[in-house]
Amino acid sequence: MPIEINHSRCIQCIGCASVCPVGAIELIGLRMVFHPEKCISCGACAKACPANAIKFFPKGEDK
Amino acid sequence: MKTDYDVIIVGAGPTGATLSRVLAQNGLEVMVFDKRKELGEPVRCGEGLGAREVVAQGIDLPKPCISTDIHGAKVIAPDGSSIVWKDKETTGWVLERKIFDKWLMEQAVHKGARVQSYTRVIDLVKNGGKISGVSVSHADHEPYEVSAPLVISAEGMESTLARKAGIRATSTLYDVDTCYQYEMQEYDHENLIELYFGNEVAPRGYVWIFPKADKKANVGIGIGAHLETGEKEGGIRGATPKEYLDKFIESHAQLKDASKLQDFGGIISVGAPIDSFVKDNFMVVGTAARQVDPIHGGGIALSMEAGVIAANTILKAHKAKDYSASLLKEYENTWRAGPGKKVAKRLLLRKVMESTSDEDFNYIFKTITEQDLNDVMAGKFAGPVAKVVAGRPQLLGNLKALVS
């Protein structure tokens, strides 16, 4: 997984979804949901997240 | 259950509420879907609203929607000097957004519009290649289809549907500010919004204090989301608005001992509107189209204004039974020739501010008057620029973009 969302830190501001160029994150119900199959590992979501709730693993280093 | 309408609107914020109110008032059958469990929640903004648009639309805001009256904005330079900006834009209110959003939508329902909360739009439905409706899921239950000859994205920053319609609606990191905000208490204020600028305080952004009732205030920050101001989870560098905000509060005589009642955050657009607002049978209106002020990131008034402009075009399209892009384009042209012009000037100003050092910012603030600041915000740059450049000619290189 290129990213890991820390749901206890997340404030559902949808900032990550607004800057994701491929629509790989969306708010469903009361939770941000990540679609790994769409992710291009650009890190924009993690860089922009105001709550520092997204842990980003650069390509090749993901677990 | 009724599953066909004249217009489907996605998003029940100020844009969707305004659009659906005007359309329903004129006899159209309108359905509004919102994915939130309760309209108005969660609040993601400073909650400021200028009175101009509310007055223009003849809306009588009831008391519970308003937290406090605002009489102007105090703009504070990096060295602490300040100028008060007072005009039609800064006379208004700090809202209770939670109550306001819901109330505004209720006004549309009174006129005959329908709204359904906790309903996620899964996809666009197409018929013979043409957009003919949406598939939705209510409370995560079995999806079903709803049809209409016109689907409108009024979804705000996320703009999922606009992307599905093939409109480029993603913001780059450079075009947005990433924001963190607290609702705080107690804060003595003078019914002025306070805006603090400076690269130390808020790189490529600002700190705001929006006063609220009962000595409360929304204290927030937006900084350029492209900036790598600190280390983030996983070790990469990125923007860290919360760290800057906490630092600001620590250094603020009154706020450092104040309490925090709520945390919120978000992303605001400070870039240009998207390239295209319409497609056949499809429109993007409000913040989803990045119809947002690039200086302060405010979107409520612009969204309400765009809602009326879009509604006027839709009424014509409905009458002609023609929802082609060529007819819907009238809305886009009207917006770009009207509010779009002001937004374009504000974007120019934002880019100039971005390349102005703290020291130059301080100098500009010592040189210009309240009237000059009002002129600048009204897009009349020539006078104030001439004054600043007369005393500091080296600033011409930076400021000439405003007057050429």
C-alpha cells in the first residue's frame, strides 16, 4: 500500500481527495476510503494533509 | 419513489441550495443529493460571509444562522502594523455554518426542491453516450438510478463527479492552501476579521481570526500546500499548517491562554477557476469549479452568486428543452464576464503577494492608506502601486504585473 490513513488523526476535511490527481481517495460515509488500484504514488495527499494523517511510502518502499 | 427529475444537483452546500431554490421557484423539479449524514456538517471553513450577495438575493438570514456581525477586516503586516479594510465585501457576518447550510437548503425545499442526505453519487448514468442521470446509494444501501436531462456538480473541493464527466477539476498542490483551524474561547474582539500575513507566520497564506459570539473565534491558518515546511508521517516533507498555527497561538498575547472547543481543517482553492464549466447535460458550479476568491479562499458569496447565474441559464435550457453544452455555455460566459473578472484580478494580486518579501510587505503597509487598500481589493491597482514604487523603485519589477 503506497499510503496508510491514520483514521484517528483524520478530520474528514477531504483535502487529500481534492488534490489527488486520480481520484484514489474519497469520503464514504464518515470515513476517507483509499482505492489502492488507482493510486500512482505521487504523495500529494500526504503532503497536503493538514492533520498529518497520511503516512506515505515512496514507490518500492511500501509494505 | 420518484426517480426522474428536470435537474439533479450533487451537493447541498450554498451552491446547491441556491441553485435548487431558484429552479424550484420557477417550477422545475429538482433533486439534490448530499453525501453528508447531516447537512452543514462537518464545517470546514472560517464561516465568514459578506452581506452583499445575501442582500442581492433578498434573503433574510434568521438569527441562529449568524454568530456575529462583522464591520471590516484588519490586515496585519509581518511587523505588526495594520490597516483596516472596510467595504461591501468585509461588511457581513461570521456564520454558524452548520445552521446556515441547512437553513439555506430548507428554503429551497420550501419552494419545492427535494433533498436527500447521506446519499453518495456512485457514477454518472449515460444513455447513448449522453449523460442522463446518476446512480446513487443511500446510507450505503443498494444503488439505484435517478434520471434527469441535466446533472450539476456542486460538490465543492472534492469534485468527484466533475472528474467522472471528464472535466479537469483537480487542483495542484500549488493552487491550494492547506488549512487547520480551532474554534477558541475567550477572545475579546472588535467585530473585525483579523488577517495576519508574513512568511514566518503563514508562508504563501495567512492566519485568520474570525470573531464569533460569546467571546469565541475561529482561529485558523492556510499555507501553500506545495511548500515543504516540515517532515510528515513516513518521512517525506510537506506542508505543516498545524505546526504554524500552534506557533502563532503560542506567541499571541490573548490566544495563548484561550481554550480550544473544536478542531477543523481543509483545503481551500487559491488558484484559477477550472478551464470549462459545462458539457452536454452537465454543469459544474461553485467551489467545484474553483469559483473561489484566490486571496482569502472565501467561496460562499461567490457560490451563491454563481448559483443564480447558472439557474438563469438552466431556465432557458429547460424552456428550449436543449441541455447542450453550447446553450449551457451562456452561464460560463456570464460568470467569466462578471465575477470571474474580479477573481482574475485577485489571482494576479495573490501571485504578486507571494513573491513579496516580509520586509517589502512591511514597507508597503507603511506607505499605503486605508483608501489605497480598498482600491487594491477593488482591483484598482494603479494609484497604490505608483505610490509604493515612488518610494521604493526596486519594487517595480514585482508590482508591475498589477498595472501592465
